[in-house]
Amino acid sequence: MAGFGKPKQNRKIKRKESSSKIEEAIRQSLVAYQQGDLRSAKSLLEKTIEARQENSFALGFLATIERALGNNERASQLFEKSIDIDQNNPDILHNYSALLQEKDPIKAVKISDKALEISPENSSYLERNGYLKWKAGDLDNALKATIKAIEFKPDLIDAHINLGAIYKDLGNLDQALDSTLKTLELKPNNPDALMNLGWIYKDLGNLDQALDSTLKSLKFKPDNPTALSNLNVFIDQLTLSKSNAQNLTEAYELLINLDNISHRKLSNIFTQAFLPAIQEAAKSDPIISADNNALSNLAADWRLKKSLTLLIPPHQAIENFLTRLRKELLILAANQQEIPKSLSALTEVLAIQCFLNEYIYVQSPEEEGLVTRLIQHSNENEDAFSEYLAIIACYIPIHQLNLNQEWLKHYPTNNQGRKTLIQIQLEEPQKEESIKASIQKNLEIANAVSLKVQDMYEENPYPRYRYADHTVKSLEKKISESIRIESTKHNLPFPEELTTDHSCPKGLIAGCGTGSQVISASRYKNALITAIDLSSKSLAYAMRKAEEYGMENISFKMIDLIDIAKLNENFDIIECSGVLHHMAEPEKGLSELNAQLKPGGYIKLGLYSEVARQDIVKARHQVKQLGLKSTADGIREFRKKVLQGEFKELTNLPSLGADFYSLSECRDLCFHVQEHRFTTESLQKLLHRQGLIFCGFLLPESIRKTYQKQYPTDTDMTSLESWGEFEKQHPSTFKGMYQFWAQKPA
């Protein structure tokens, strides 16, 4: 509850009212307010205002109560009326600045400054003033106000918390750490201070301490969206060890139960946690054996089962184990032998995993024959249908099967596993087909390479995912804040559209695919997003996901990027990641996007690195040499040869990451019809020709720190020449892509 003291006679307030009744009503409303009875306080004040509408204090006090009740528009009107009558009550100004901090931060700072003019030594006013200036990006003055607040009141917890955060944003991590630790001396269990401490430790590279502090914060403030978001940011940088096993297990369990993050980043932790048990279970031949205790333990572990419905484990041994398990389940079912009931849930999970990876596991001719036989048997017997549907779904998605529709309609979904299986393999694909039928083609695709790429993504929408990084409303940021966080260049200039809370900046996601970038754009406050792609199947997937997340600010269009000018729209920001390098002429594509970017706007690009993709280049060459087609069978055949070690030069391929472990991603990785790659030198020339200013790479903190040590004079970390030298020394730096923001000068 915002603080509000009784008006003091020595303040410069034009208190014309002298009625003892009015004074008594205000006194009673103050008592009710301090007791938490806001409704009674409001009622008393409304009667007072009816009697004396020019009572500035009563109006301001009522405004404070309306804000506490969540009636912000009404509160704003009352604050304005109060200040029109008397601009010299610092309590009213102070409380009004708190209301405005989200809606109009610039005005909030001005009003807070006015409160300080009247009462320059009030620690609460100073703390709020520092906070508002921090949020507005005025870090130097925020620091001054916050330090002054602590001088007047050394135990002011909020000021200490803010001071640590301000030092962090200034890059003074040691001072940020000292300040935050001081806060925790004053109040050891403060969840906000613990959360900030975790973030500071993350920036310092002390990841285990970051994890510990963040989890402690969540202990005292469960479901804190900021702490959960922080945990989600650095979880994939952690390595499981004896010292952090308990904390990492707790964090993992928290995150796999969220539906607003991409669980892909948990893949490596999954592998570290479960690989030993999987390898133990794999020692048994057959795997399904009464004596295989390791399998029984895996089948009973809710974390393993939940994980396999969310992420694809990027490890050859895990794939081999699941491939063998699938085959054994099929053989038992086809021969009408008993399948242990303890494996029922794991079978349903395996079917979901196979759907997620798009049935990438190798299939023998024997298995194909057994699947056909099992489908036939299941269509003849309803009990068999119910018992074996999950096993069939490990090989063919349910929505593609010619099954007894009446039995399918009444398939018993009496547990979560079966419900999820039907949802993922039947209901969602049906929804996508319905959406796809409604998509209007804005323009026919004419470019020959674009047509080939379109065909590829119609067959394999990319990437397939269950959940994505979605930002809750309270954590949305102005686009300028997001770009500032993701860039390394200091003092970036921003047009008003990207800095004010009341503006609705226009963004373009060029080549949105299945929509994970679209969901991620929920971090942009008030943004109106246009998302384009040339694949109707990918768009249908993206539209379904956007609907699930309740994102109503997205306009989807089916159009080739090269034709973007025909939309007749200009944008404040553009995101184009993983797209230009698949075009016939990447620079022409960038030029088209640049033409639609407003002066002063920003573009985020993701482009392949020549240095980082040398293993991929070898793989693409091998695919051409073998004459393999980019069909499911062709991709499976290639992977089989790689995993069996037939290509010595490709032994690193399975360890390069998750892209090798799903059909569409492997196709994109090694079979794409068109791929260009860049160097830091060619990147520099490209940006120069387009008149774009490089704002720094998006990279993990550990890589940034290593670069800073080698090139301390490049304080903005924007020397592409230096980055070129760095990449030669560390070839895997950009193994994903070169990802960065660039600005179009105003």
C-alpha cells in the first residue's frame, strides 16, 4: 500500500476548508486506510469531496486509494484534479509518480522531481526518484538519488535493492554485488534482493551461485515471473555436478512444469541427468525384461516421461535406446504378447517423442511390415485398437492413419499421457489443417529458389515445438530496452516509437516459420507484429501457437520476403533470423527489408558463419556425393551412415547439437536446397553497403568476457575485424549463427 501521511499544517497547502466535519471525515478515512479498509476510506472521502470539491488533499488521498484498488484511470483523473488545485503537496506528487511509472515514465520523473523540490531530504521520495530514473535509463542521476536516499535512511531496503540493480546496469558488477549483499544483511530473506543477487552472479560467471540465489528467491516468493525468467535465461549454461545436483534438479523440475518457455534449452541437462540410467538399461538384451531394474526406474520417473514430451534429447546413445525400445514394443504387440503395464505410460511418451522428432529413428523393413500388420489387427478389434494405438503412433502419426473413426472418437483418455497423445498427434494437426485452409495467399511465389524452399517447408515445417518463450504481461519491455539488453554498443539512439509506453511500434518478423520467434516477440510492449512466411503449413502451425498464447497483436501473411514492398508497410523494427542465407540473393533480400525499415529503426539478423559450419559443409558435400534425396527415408539413411561411423570426416556431426536429432532440422542442416555462409569480413561489407550500423553480437556472457579480455579497447565489442580474429581462434563461437542488431541511421 502506498504511503500517505496525514496532512501537516506546515506544508504549503491552501487549506481553505475549516469545517470540523470535513476534518473528522478525513481523519476517519486515514484510520480506515491505515487499517487496510480501503472501501470505507473511499466512501468517507467521496462524501468529503461532494461537500468540498476543491479539497486537494482529499482528492489526492482518494486517488491513492483508487490506485490501490486497481482503478488506475480514475486515480489518474483525481491526481490531476488535486494537483491543479495545489501543486505543493509532496505526498500526492510522490504517489502520482508511482502511478505514472509504467504509463508515462517521463512525466513520472518530472512529478517525482517536483516532490523532491518541496521535500529534498525525504528518503522515500529519493528512493522513488532513483527508481524512476533507473527505469527511464538515466543511470547516473538514478545512482545519485539512490545513494542520497540511503544517506538519509541507511536501512531503506528498496533503495539498497535498487542500488545493486543500478550498479549492475552501469557495468559495475563488484559494487552491484556489495550493494546487494548489504541488502541481504539488512533483510536476509528478501526475495527481490536474492533474485538480483542471482542475476549479478550470472553476469560474474558464478553460475552455481546464481542458481542457488535464484532458487532461494523463489522459495520466499514462489511463481515470481522475473525470477523464473532469469532462471530460464541461464539454465542452459549450467553443467550438472555433485555440488549443484540438488539445486539443478529443483530448477529442472520447476521449468519442465512451465508452459511459457522453450524446453529445448533443457536438453543438455536432460542428457547429463538421465544418460547413465539409460546406458544401464540399454545393457539388457532385450531391454524389456523383468530383470531390467534400470528400465523399471526410468519408466517410473515422472521427470523423464514429462521431458520426452517436451524436448528432443541430442545424444546418440539415448536415440539408440529409444529406437530399440520402440522395436521391442512393436514386436510384442504384433505377436500379441503381453506388454508390461508399467511400460504403458512410457509407450505413450515414446509416441509423443517420435512425433516431436518427426519419426527420425531408423526403421527396418521388418518393422514396417509389423506396423502394417498391427494396424490391420487393431482395425479389426476394438480392444487391440485401444491397447496398441500408442505403439502404432510410435511409427506413424495418428492423424495420418486410416483408422476406425468411431473407435478413435471413443479412445479412452483416462490419463494425462493418453490425453496428451491424442492432443498432439490428432487434435492439433487437425486444427492446423483447418487454419491452413483459411490462409490467403497475398501474392503468388514466383522466385525459383523460393519455390524450392517453399516445397521443403510445406513437407517439413520447421521447427516443431511444444512450448516457446512467452513473456508475461508484467515483464514486457519497451523495444528500446530489449534492444539495449541484447546489444553491446553503448548509447544507442532510439526514435520515440521505441521508447514511450503509449506508442504502438510496428514490427516485422520476416520468415516466421512455425512461430517460435513470434511467441518470443511477446517481450515487446504494445508492439503490432506482422509475421510473414512462404509456407502455409508453417504459418498454420504458427497461428495455432499464437492463438494458444492469446497473442492478438499478430498479423500473419503468406508472402515471399522478396516481395515485402508490396505490403506497402514500413516498420520500426524487423527480425529476420535464419532466412536470408537460404535466399538466391541474400543481399537483395536484405535490401528489400531495409527499404521497409523506418529511419532510426533496428533490424535483427541471423546469418550462417562460414567458419563455424565447416562440419556442415562436409556433410552437405557427402549428401550430394551419395545422391541422397531430402525425403524422410533419405535423411534416415544418411543419419544411419553417420551414426555407424561410415564417414570419418563427419564423426563430430552428432555432437554439434539438437539440429541433428529431428527430421526437419536435420534436413535444414544438411539437405537444404540453398545455403549461403558469411564471414565477419563479408558481414562488415554487407552492412556497409546497406548503410546499417552494427550494434554487437548476441552471445553468452562467457564468450563476451573472453573477447573483452583479448580486446579491452573495443569497449562496444563492435569491431568485426577483431571478431574475425577471435573466431579463427574459437571456431565454434558462432556455431548457431551470427546474431545481432543493426541500426538504420535516422
